[in-house]
Amino acid sequence: MTNQEFVVAAAFHGHKCPAMPLGYRAAQAAMNTLGVPRSQDKELHVIAETGKGHAAGCFLDGIMSATGCTYGKSNIEKRYYNKMAFTLIDVKGKRSVRVRLKDEFFGNMLNSPFVAQRKLGVAPQDVPAEVADPLVEKVMNMPEAMFLEIGPIVAYELPKGKGCFETDLCTQCGERVFVNKLFESEAGRLCVPCQEQSSAAHNAHA
């Protein structure tokens, strides 16, 4: 990980913390294991097992920064298992590798002075530099074997989706929608919110 790459990842994440570089390094390890570069389009796909917790979100931002797998490109999905783990898929090569934080490391990191500050209600961007900086530096420089469990490369064929390039207007709200999210009904072609409202109204009067 170069300093410039870390600067870009930190700017994307918005604050300095140890969990984001943990995700970044874990993702770099996964890419190195598969021998693949950062995704420019949909060459890679991430299945994240993280949840909504603070460290989990930071960890995931590191993964997205390193791999180029983003929600905008629809090549990342989140399972909400509350694990610090993910699977990286080489779409063309039909291979994957699962990477996770080692159990002991995962447990111990929640006893760090950074987490202690967060438990007191200190916002991550307000954690003193003398607390955050040494932890970030440690993450950036420690051997992967100290904190990562890297699984074997296994075959994985990601189901292929087809892009939609056609649109139409919702009969009810009049807004333009990609046709693969329009539903036929007695009232016409409805978008998701209008279809849900129509179903709710029908059920209420049933």
C-alpha cells in the first residue's frame, strides 16, 4: 500500500481510524492472492459479511477503496452477518478467496484506546491524533499473518446479470423508471413505491 493510495482511501472514508486500513490491507491481500488488479468496472465482486457497526463500516470502506468494488457499480453486496470477513471474486477467472480478521486479533482490537474513546462518545474524527496515528501506523506495517486469515482459492461462478437500457413512465406518479422495475397492474405500469402503495391500499380494503 503506497502512501498516496492510503491518502485517497482516507479522504474517501472521511476520518482516520484503524479499521479502514485493516479493510484496505485485507482487500489488498485478497487481490494479491488471486493475482488481480483493482476493478475498473465489474472485473471483481465483493460479498461482504460485515454489519452496521462502526468498525464494520470503516472496514468495508477500506475494502471498497482497495478493490474498486462499489455500490455504484453494483459489484459489492452486504450480507449483514456482523463478521469482519468478505469474499473477493475474480469474475472472469471464476475464482474467489475469503479473507477475515483472525479471531484473537478481532477480539483484541475492540480493547484498543481508539475504541475506548468511541465508547465515551467521542466522534471518530475527534479522537486525538496521539491515539489514532500509532494504531493506523501499526496496521499499515504489521505482517498480514498477524491479523488475517486468508482462505484457499476456490471456484466461484458469479451469475451473470443483464443491463437494462429501456425506460418508461410510471402510470401513477409519472416518473421515469427503468422497465425492469415496472410492474404490470390494473392501474397500468407501476414503479416499486407506487406498486407497494397500491398493494397496501388493496389489502386495507380487502
